[in-house]
Amino acid sequence: MSCPGRGPIEERVLEAIRPTEIQLRLLSRAYDLIRRALERSLAAHGLDFVIEPEGSFAKGTLLRDRWEMDVFVLFKGVDERWVLSESLGPLREALQGFPVISKFSEHPYLTVSLMGMEIDVVPAIYAERPSTGLGVGRTPFHTRYVRSKLDNCMADEVRLLKSFLKGIGAYGAETHVRGFSGYMAELLTIAYGSFRAAVKAMSEWTRRVFVDPERIGNREELERRYPESPLIVVDPVDPMRNAAAAVSEDKLALAVLASKLYLHRPSLSFFHAFADRVELRQRPPVIVIVCNGKYYEEPPEGVWGRLSRASRMLAKELEAWGFTPLKASYFTDEGSLAAIGVSLASDRLEGLEVLRGPDAWTDVENIRAFIGKRLEEGGLWIGDRLYGFRGRRLTEAGSVARSWLAAHSKLLGDTCRAVSISGGDLSGIPGPLREWLWKEFYTVPSWLAGL
Amino acid sequence: MSCPGRGPIEERVLEAIRPTEIQLRLLSRAYDLIRRALERSLAAHGLDFVIEPEGSFAKGTLLRDRWEMDVFVLFKGVDERWVLSESLGPLREALQGFPVISKFSEHPYLTVSLMGMEIDVVPAIYAERPSTGLGVGRTPFHTRYVRSKLDNCMADEVRLLKSFLKGIGAYGAETHVRGFSGYMAELLTIAYGSFRAAVKAMSEWTRRVFVDPERIGNREELERRYPESPLIVVDPVDPMRNAAAAVSEDKLALAVLASKLYLHRPSLSFFHAFADRVELRQRPPVIVIVCNGKYYEEPPEGVWGRLSRASRMLAKELEAWGFTPLKASYFTDEGSLAAIGVSLASDRLEGLEVLRGPDAWTDVENIRAFIGKRLEEGGLWIGDRLYGFRGRRLTEAGSVARSWLAAHSKLLGDTCRAVSISGGDLSGIPGPLREWLWKEFYTVPSWLAGL
């Protein structure tokens, strides 16, 4: 198959990311099995329903490394309450021959894990038009819309954009990522016409972007509804909805940066199947807090969110003590291991610390208190206000981290410890965390380095 | 003599700062000698003139440690040009029996140095009302105004305020001080009624103060004319003039701060005759640049101004390299020695330095250049923009000072050297500079410490 406008890089990427014939056949086979099991059992309950495949498998935009599929069971003549609280019973019964885990995000669903494949079975209400209720009600309409727009060439263009967004670290609408969803990759490809055209457009994006694939949106009204969104993409199945509401300004900027660099010099390293890391010349000291806990008992979103918050708090604490944080990061295997890390310009501070005092306009008691404390501890001078200095109380970043940890044990769990890493020596760190530390603090992605 | 409203502290201060009977008699004697010499000779030239004593001697507000006097020769029937270029000849001729130096500030004048006394002989035009020309033309009117307002008690109140302003370091209208002149001390005492009342009022001053001793000023108009002045004091002899135009916000704030502390606990240490220093517990490292030059050949104002500028530049340079300057100071003996100094939280830096790079909205060439440089030198990461880090190039404050000095030798003279002082060891410093360093960097005034 040859499609217009692609360069050799993109053709080479597609060879690596397009699902294989066997993969698609296996997934289709699994779909048939599940569908038949559902149909048989649910019909026996006297329920009225339609079964549909959804998501990237159904839309033909699946990537080779994803062995996954969504199967929606659209019930007729039921209400939302029934779906939320009653629907899982009949579904679980129908799938009792399969290995099933039940999950819950915005709505209840089941996951069938079959020979490495993950098949999400999602109950929803059958609707003639996009529901204004649960987000899941829009999914069938998204699937139909995208299918109607994509031929094989365009499906591959979507795959390129997904792989690009994944490769640069901007893929995923989860709260701890706040990047671009798969549907977003599809809409942008449709709106701009191809992967290359989308990258070109993204490279010219500003801090506030409006994209309307079907030209049906009211920009003013949407900007009023989504004042915090740097990117508004009008949902073709619901013109009052910003399909890009999850995208943060940081991830928008990342996409713009990477697009500029890709256009400047296209390379395999921008795509997820080829993503690699380049080692930095300097290894900054890193303070790591390593924790053990039962993280598998919580929703992953919650754990990631807590870690993200904790990493920012630790960086702020270190900064308040006079250190210079470079980068903060966090990681969990979603099992029993979690960690946060902050790299620093230096993990030791020498000398005195400066204290800003009151100015002349403050009341005399404040002024006296400051003068008294500073003379007791170190020194004092008058500039545009009073200033003082004293010998630093905590000069090791590790000590700051330990005392911060003592005050915030609840945030991460009780079995945490602080580790100071100097010169990139990761020997004190549990194995699964080493790759995370190496990637986050001692390397950059090769797409950023390959200029 | 007993005057109302004074405490024992103020009485004790006055005993130390009031000129002695002998001092006043000697000054009067000197005045008579000079006056007679001037009268004889100038009359012989056929000039028409009046001789008047001016300044604090004439106003009765002299301090004991000042052996000085101003003698004005007010010529009638001459113009400004004549005063500026012709008047010094006849004056010098009249005073040829005395040791005379000629000086020039805004106008030409002669200084007679007689047995430790300094008598400035100033030519000016005789005027019926305050001249709008040279500032010196207003002096006789200032003298007359202040004399008309002060009895002996009030003159002592002025002495207290002068001594207070001197003691806290806010006295002097010179450009490198930007504080309160003697005339200002007189006007504030007159406006508020006593030293204590003036200090009380000052302790309640805000960032923008308006004082009008004779209630003749137009506040709106004066604020329009002097938009930068934090303090406006209407000149009683010229209502359109702000007599406090020299006062900076820093010196205003200093006066407010000291007034608050004095009211809280009055003490001798606030007054110049009793000013002392208290040693700090910590001795921060200090970078000093010591220079030799012919500073006596320049107007002192110019030298002080240059040193002030240089000290601020050096502090900024050190800050730009990552150091934390505490306090900057400067000193000259107005002869052949000058110096600037900056104290620091630490005179050594460890670790990496952080470099802020372009954001995603910048053009790709800037982005590429930054990425390339940072990967070459150290490290890189993406936050809200690109950031980089690298090993510091200058880690010793002394090295920064030396390279700054090499680039700015013109500012201070060619024979300068940078000295790093650690732990208060002043052995590498020429004697006359040691007291300055000790005072500025290792001590605070005892009025600030005595709480």
C-alpha cells in the first residue's frame, strides 16, 4: 500500500507500528468468542442489547504493541442507575468461562485477560444520539465518526501521530499525564489531513489553540466554558464539548517543541517504537524517597496523583532550604513500590543563609523581634529593609528530605526512606527503580538530543 | 538652662554636643578677623557689599565637634557672571594674610584654615528676596528664617536632632548619602516643636510624607514637581521648593526605623557623640577591591559616587555567578586610597549552575542552539520551558572579582587588586581600610543592637 505525502522515515515507522495480520486475526477471534458468550447469556436473561467493538481496534488505528480491545454492550430500555449498579452481574455471569477482573473508572466494567490480550467489556445505554450523561455514552458515536472518516491510508496517519505523541511523552489523557488521548490523535489527523500536516500545524500552535474538524463549534462559547484549556478541539459528535479538555499547557508546549524539531530534522527517534535515551555528560545529585506499600489496592490514578504532588512538595521544601532543584519526578509499579526523586544543582550547601526581615513601616515589635533573633544567631544589616544571616541549620539535602519525610509520612505510606545519590551511583536503590532514575535524571530522550 | 520635655538621656547628650564657651568665643574672634580683613580690602576696591555669618554657627545650632563657619560676602550692584568669574580675585587679595584654599561646588568660594577652624568665605549677590538663581542665594534667607524661630532651648532641640540623624547614619545631603541636611534638622524641629516631637512624628511617617512648617505650600503642585521625593518639606523662604529633595527613600526609612526604636527605648547610642558598634556573631566572607589613585585631584562627590556605583556592580556580578551578596559598601580617604567591598553568604560555590532556556514558542534555531550547547556542557530537561545545567566555571568569589576588575579597571583606577577575606582576617588589608571593613561587615551600630 502506498499513500501520498509520506517520507521514508514515516514508512519505516509504519512497518514497525502497524499491527500484524496474525495479531488482528487473533483479536477478531477473541472478539467473536466474547460476543457470542455475551449474546447467548444476556439473551437468556431477556435483555435487549447491541454488542459493538469500540476504540482503536474498531477504528483501525491500533498500534502493534497494544493487544487490547473494547467491547461495548449497549442495553436498550434500561436507565443509568441500572447500568451503574446492576449491569455487571449479568455480564460477569455471561463471561464466567473467561478470566475476568472487574474495574471501575467513571463507570463499571470488566476486563477479560486472554492469552496476553486485554478485552474491556463495558456496559452502557443504547442511545440514538450522544448522551449528555456518562462520558462512556459518547464512545460508540466517536467510533462511528472516526470509522466514517478513515480509509487505510488515513488510519496509518493516525498511527503515526499516536506513535509520535507517545514517543515524545505527550500521549495519554490520564490526570497525571494530562496529554493527548487516542481520540485526540484521530481528530487532529482528520482535521489537518495527515500526520505531516498535523505536525506542521502543531509546530505553529500558540498558547491558545482552537481546532474544529467539522466546523460546527461556537468558539466564543467554548472558550467561555473551558477558560483553562490551552487547546480546544470541538468534538464532532457533541459541538459543545472540548475533546481536548485534558490537555495541559505543558503538554501542549511539549507537542509544539517536538513538532518544530521533527520538521527541522525528521528521525525515527520521535516515534515510540524507536524511542531511546542519550546519556547526559553531568550526573546531578538526586534525592530519592523510596516507599513500600499496597499500592495495588488503590486506583492507579490516585497513586500517581499523590506521588506527583509529593514530588513537587519535596522540591519546594529543598528550595526553601536554599537548594536548587533541577527536576522532580515520580514512579510507581502500581504494585508495592513507589518513589519520588528530585535532582539538585548541589546536595550540600555551605556558608550562611540570608533572612529577609521587616521593613521600616512594620510595627516596632516585629522589628525588635527580628533584630533580637538575628543578633543572637549571626548577623544583621539594613538595606531597603532589615536583613539577617545565620549559619545554615540543614546543609545536606538528605537531611532536609528526612525531616520532610517525617512530617509527611501519611502522604506516601509509612515505610519510606530517603536516599541521597551522588555521581549516579544507584547501588542503594531497588532494581525496578533504577531504570526510572536512569531515564529521568541522567538521560534525555534521543529525539531531543538528535540534532 | 532647663527646657521643657527633655529626658535625662537628652540632657546628657546636650552636655556632650553643645559647643563650649571657649569654642564659640574663638569662632567669633576668627569671624571678626576675617570680616575686618574683607571690609578693609573690598571697600578699597570701591565695591558695595554686606558681610554676614551664615550656617549653623550663625543660627546657633553648631555641634561641638564642628569647628567651622560660613561667611557670606553679599555684593550689591553686580551680576551672576561677575560672582562666578570675578569675585574670587578681590576676596583672595583681601585674605592674603590667611592660609586659603579655593574650592568650587555649585559656586566658587574660599576656605580659610585657621588653627583647626575651617571658615568658608562665599561670594554671593545681595538680594531683597530669595533668588531663583544659584542655591547659595537662598542661604542668607534660610539663616534669617531659622534665627527668627529659635531661642536657646529650640537651638538645643535642633542639636539633638542633628546628632540623632548623624548617629543613625542619615545625616548629610551629599549625593552619595542622600540623607538629611542641617537645614532639614532645623525645619523639622521647627515644624514639630521639639526633638522628641520630631522623632515621634518621624516614627509615624509613611512612604510619602508632606511637611509644611509655615503652611504656605501647595501640596499637589509640589508632588507634581518632585515626583520621586518620598519626603516633601516646604521651604519657608521659597514655597515652591522641596527643601528635602535630597532625601532618598532608604534614608527616610532609616529615620523611621531608628525613631521607632528610640521611642521604644531611648539611649545615648543613637547620638553621634556616643555612637558605638557591636560585633556580630558571624563573620561573613568579604571580597574587597583595594585601589590606589590620585583621588585628591577629583571632587570628593565624584569619587564617592563612582565607588558607590562600582560596589553595586560588583555585588550584581557576584549574584549573576550564583553567589549571595549580603551587603555592599565602599570607602575612600579622599586622598590616595579607595575600596569597595561585598560580603557574601559563602565565597565558594559547589555543584552545577542552572541555565534557563527558550520555551516552546521560540523559533527552532534558538531551541536547537540551546539544546546543542547544554548537551555539550552538561544536561538538559523540559519543564515549563527548556532548562540546562553545567559545571560552574567560576567557583571562587575571588576569581569573579578579579575578572570583573579586569573588565572595569577604568572605573576605579589602574592600580587595584581583589582580596578575599575569610573569617574576619584583615591582615592583607592596608591599615586605613581595616576600620571601615570592621565597621561595615562585622558590626552593627549599637543603637540597632541595644534592645
